[in-house]
Amino acid sequence: MSNHALQARRAAFRALHQDGCFVLPNPWDVGSAVALAGVGFKALATTSSGHAWACGQPDGAMSRDAVLAHVRALAEATDLPLNADFEDGFGVDPAAVHESVCMAVDTGLAGLSIEDASGDPAQPLRSLDDAVARLRAARSAIDLRAPDVMLVARAENFFVGQPDLEDTLTRLRAYAEAGADVLYAPGIRTPEQIRAVVAVADGLPVNLLLGAPGSMTVGQAAALGVRRISLGGSLARCAWAGFLDASRAIIEHGSFDAVAAAPSGAELNALFADRNNASSAHAPGQDACP
């Protein structure tokens, strides 16, 4: 990817955040990224959970090197801007987060998120001071390598079983002051919670996680001031649901009826044919699918 093309992607990604509300779906591999681009989405985001499941691992178990390779593969898979779920920044301290984010920026992404979850069940959230220091390190890395990359700050309270709205708002306010471009509190659901986050953002774009049964619509989220909507691992879970339902029907009932609604091989081949033709002059070895 040329520097000009990358700058154009990043500029387009920033422009999406200026007004309105867009959906940022989460592919889990190259094939799903290409398919989502073909459907007509304007940007994509990785999902740590979807990637981990595709590799036979639980969410959070993938190494930094594996995640960087995954982000690079998805950034190269389509012409769309890519936002990376970069978990906690892959560093034991702010200096290590700075190093990891520098490496992430070099993969060709347009944005990345840093979360404040600790991974410690006894204390699932990092202290505010620690979280802010890590976010400042990420901001510094982005400013050093590519200032046009967007930094997303995630307050994980509702995700880790500590649904304290006031603490969430305190954290998001501090993350905005630390240099976040987008604020994100995955797990908030009610209009009141969303309005409170939008108010604290004070003009910064707010990301909302949707995809659970009974979720509000894109129009309803937009009316509350949300700028972008991501799906997390929801699409990956949909794919796994179809796979597991069909597999269980075969093993438990000897029935193949569950595969009746699946697209044909011809349909899937056609979906990826244009990409294959466009890359027909690729160098040897690029057939491998990360």
C-alpha cells in the first residue's frame, strides 16, 4: 500500500466521524473482511474475540505478534479503512504500550482502540492513573508514527462486571483529556447511559457496541448522538452459530437440513473472484491466508 493510499484511507476514516452515524462491522479473517467490503460498508474493525476463536483460542489469548499479523492482513485485504481492536496495548507498562502501538501503526491501520481492562479477575479494571498513562503512551506513539491515526479509548466497566456509570464517565472524561479521538464504553445499553456518555464526550465521536438481541436500530443510536456503531464479535458468533447448528444436527440426528440455507460454492467463489483477479499478478507466496 502506497503512502498516498494509506493517507487517503485515514482521511476518509476521520471524515466518517464528522457527522451522521456509520456502522463499523468486525470481520475475523480475510474472507469476512472482503465479504463485508463487498456488501457496501465504508470501514471495518478487527475483533479480538472473533480472531481468537478462528485460531482456536479464547478472547485475549492471542500474542502481540499474532495480532499484528492479523491486523496487517486485514488492512491489506480491502481498500477500506481499518480500526484495530488492540486490546490493552500489549504492554506491561506505558513504555511497552508505546512500543506496541508504534508497531501497530505500521501495519496500515486507520485507528486503534486501547482498553482499560486488566485481565485480573480480582481487579478487572486498571487504576485510572495507570489507564491514563497507558493511553498517553499510545497517543505519543501515534503522534510519532502517524498523527492521522485515530485513537479510541475504551472504558470497560460494563464489560467486566462493574457497571458503574459514574466511574465510566470519569474514566472517559480523563481519556479525552489524555488525547483520545473517540470514546467507547462497550456494554452500555439504555438511552440514558448513551446520552450521558455523549454528553461527557463533549463533541468527540462516541462508539456504541450493538448486536445483541433487542438492540436499538442505527437510526435510534444516531438520534442519541452516537457517531459510529461496532458489532464486536457478533458477526463471528453468527457464523459460529450456523456452523455449530449444522454440525450438531449431523452428529445428533444424521440430518443435513441445516446446510440448506448455506450459500453455494459458486456464490462464494463469485464473491471472491474479483479480488482474486485483481491480485493475479501477486508475488509467489502470497496465496497463504493468515
